[in-house]
Amino acid sequence: MKACACCNTEKPLELFYKEPRGLMGVKRLCIECFNKQRREATRLRSPEQKTQASAKSAARRAAMSSEALAARRLYLDNWRRKNSANVETYRRRAKNGLYNTKDRTEYTKAWVQQNREKVLARSRHWQKRNPDKVVLYVQLRDAQKRRALAQWDIELTKLVTLEAAALCRLRAKALGGKWHVDHVVPLRGKIVSGLHVWNNLQVLPAKVNISKGNKFCEAIA
Ligand SMILES: [Zn+2]
């Protein structure tokens, strides 16, 4: 269960769109609210925004190589042939702003399953470019799993984790060795258990962090 950030109703996780980077792996808004906001945003676009959007897609098309364009045309032709029976439905849905979210979720799931390699490669590529965010999300997920994620100041905790991860890289470069983002009071200590919260974070050499285990030891902190 999770409370939707818009309608404030507690709903089961299936009623939220998946978001690997989100808390509990889902978006902040429930599907209903999310779609409502999306439709509103599209409807309320100013004429300039509409022109901007179409200019953007025109620019994207113009930047495509002839092979890419040909591949796109082929893909679209194939798609139309395969989905000819449904095209009318799709058109009506697009016009009314209605989407069968269940179908879409199923479709995405199937696509991910069939394109596992592609998804993994994309994710690896993203991880390489965003090392600090990787630390951030691993920490968040881990804290969530251990039920040690402080519910207050979450945005600040995220920011401090990102900064700490950047500091780890900086120190590794300047001083050598590996550095970890660590908790002053460990999340699962023998005597006390700490929380994943901004003022319980520190940057430690990996060696110290590993030898420290889950001991709470003020000499190190
Ligand atoms: Zn909602």
C-alpha cells in the first residue's frame, strides 16, 4: 500500500505505474491521478507550447539519417499492417485521451521480457553515466527493504546521498582507494539501529566500512 501524493488515498501498489527509481518502485501519483494530470497538461498546453512540440519533432525528423527514416517508415508500415484491426480503436482513444492502461502495461511487460538484452544494456549505459544516482537508489532501496528509511526530509536525504557519492569519487581520485557512503549509526546495529536519513550519513574508506560491519563505534564516526 502507498498513499498517492495527489488524492492522498492509500492504494495497493498495482494501482501505481512502475517507476524503478521511485520509492517502493512506483510513481508518486496513482494511475488515475497520473493520467488525469497528463491529460490536463496536454489539454492546457499554450499555442506556443504546441508549436514548440511540433517544431521539436520536426527537428528530430530532420536530424534523422535516410536509413533511420527508412527503418522508421518500414516499422510503421509493418505496425499498421499488424494492427489494422485495432487502428480505429487506437485513433478513437487518442482522440478522447483514453488509454487502456492495462493493455499498455501488459505490452510494456512483454516488450521488456523480449528485449532483456536491450534493457540491460540501456541500464548499464545509464549506470555508467550516473554513478552517484546508482549509489542513491541502491541506498534508498536497501533502506526501504530494512524498513529504515526516514519518512521526513526525504528530498534532503536524497540530495545528501548524491553529494556523499560525489565526495566518494572525489576522494578516490585525490587520495586513492575506494570510499563508501556509510551510516554513522548502522541500519541494523547490534545495540541500536539507525535510519537512512541525511544526518546519519558519512563517507568512509571502504576498508574501514567493511571492517566496521554493523558496529556502532564513535571513534570512527
Ligand atoms: Zn491518486
